[in-house]
Amino acid sequence: MNARPGPLNLITDVPGLRVGNASDDRLKSGTTVLIGDTPFTAGVHVMGGAPGSRETDLLAPDKTVGEVDALVLSGGSAFGLDAASSVADTLRGQGRGFVVGDQNVPIVPGAILFDLVNGGDKAWRENPYRKLGHAALDAASGNFTLGSVGAGTGATTATHKGGLGSASLVLPSGHRVGALVAVNALGSATVGAGPHFWAAPFEMEAEFGGLGPARSFPDMAMPLTKLAAHANTTIGIVATDATLTKPQCTRFATAAHDGLARALVPAHTPMDGDLIFAAATGRMPLAEPLFDTMALGHAGAVCMARAIARAVFEAVPAQGDTRPCWADQHGGKT
């Protein structure tokens, strides 16, 4: 593909996008917000069997609303949907949103993952995710931390602690593509009990250790250590500065699921709510619409696979963890 990572290797290498994280270490959960300088075209595709989301129906190609103001990823299962509500409240106060008469209604789709049984203190009297949504939006910037932060704060996989990951590419056409993901999967990002990531063939510049692919695959059985807890779901966003329609954004999100399946085994299970949003800021037209949309989909899948591995690679330990961190178990980062 002759592409390279952007300068930050983050989704914010797509101009006009910012990301904010808010975490509560005692809660072992958090929220991540992607906000555009201006509204952007969006799509979504769900392949997991147990999704939790808000305002995803309006992203369908045949629905009226053409653009959204922000996208929210959050822990907290259904309670975490309140994070998107608080983001919408704040944006309304800023005068942003879909105008209807003398009212403006910010469009803020969101998705949640289940982290309610990860060892954190969940005995709250007031839903904490409204405050986390406000804090994440306030923290939005071009640069942000990966690993045990935001929506990935308390995330886990079958074998390791999960986390928040991101990656980017600059294509030969000049288009930029990025991925952002909170990895809380039923499956595993690594091969068996070893340190090698399933996403290793797509790694760039040793961004998750530079170990290369596994040399053997001793156990191809599915790791189902999280099955009984129903405590799963990987949620993410792929973004580009290309000019895309809603149908093209939907196809972009659909293609990005290939990256999820390349990086997690198993993926898209009945007990995962795997969901990917797509965002297009429309700053760079497509010179060759058919070829460019195909290239964008492939790039989105590559970025998503890399972002998933980076999420697990960058995770750090915290008191009460139910899974070991990759870095602790495999000798630290190289």
C-alpha cells in the first residue's frame, strides 16, 4: 500500500479531529470523546451479538441527519450511555447541533462496553458517566494517551488487560486515515500464552514491541475465560479527511471490522458488542472514487488492527486488576 503512519500515529492525524479521555481509577472505567472542529459525516456497522449504543439508527444511509458533532466511546455498559448525553448537553450550550426552529440539537452517537465486573468500585449512588463525559470533552486535544485511559481504563481481554489504542496512515493519495478503539474483548490479542500479537503482520515502526509474527500456533482453541461474565465488547472509530457520503462511511466502517478480526481471536462473537463508527471530515475530495474508497477501507482495517494491539501493549497495571498487563507478563516494552 506504500503508506506510512502520520506524525502522531493517532486518529488525530486526521485534521480537524480531537480526542479527550476521562478516567476514574477507583471505578476502573472511563470515557473517550472524538470531537470535530465542525460537524462531520458518519456511519456505523455492528458485527457483535451484544451491542450497546445510542443514536446509531440515524447514521443509516437513508436517514435524514447528514452529519454528527461528536462520537463517544464509554465503559459502564448501559450506564455509560449517559456520557454521550452530557457531551450533547455541553455542545448545546456552545450553540452546536442540528437546528430545528429556534433549537439546536447536538448529534452525539455513542457506544459502550461492559466493564462492570472488572474489580472496580461500582457501588455509586449517582451515575458517574455524566461527569466523565463532560471531563472527556473538556480534555479533547490533538494528542492523547493510550493504554489504561478513557473508555479503555478497565478494559480486559481473555488473556491480558485491554485498553485504548490508536493508529494512523497517510496514503499515497494524500488522504489520512486513523483508528481509535477501546479493547474489551472476549477473545485475545495475542497468540496463545506467548507475547506475539495476532496483528503483528501489520505492525509499523515497532509500535507494539516489534516482535514480529508468532513462529508457532500451539493452541488454536478459543480462549473463553471471560465467557461466563458476559463482560465483553470492542468499540472503535475509523476516520478520514476524505469527502465521503453516508453510504461510503457505512462501507468504511464495515471494512474496518476486518482489522478487528485480524487482531482479536475470536472476534464478533454472540457475547461481544463489536461496533465501529466511521467519520469523514470531507477536507479532501476523492480523485478516483472507486479505487480511493477501496483503499480507504483497507487502510481503516490496517489501522484498526494496529490500534487494537497498541491498546493491549500500552496498558499499565492498577490495584485490583483481574488480568495481567502485557508489559508485565512479557518483560516490558522494547
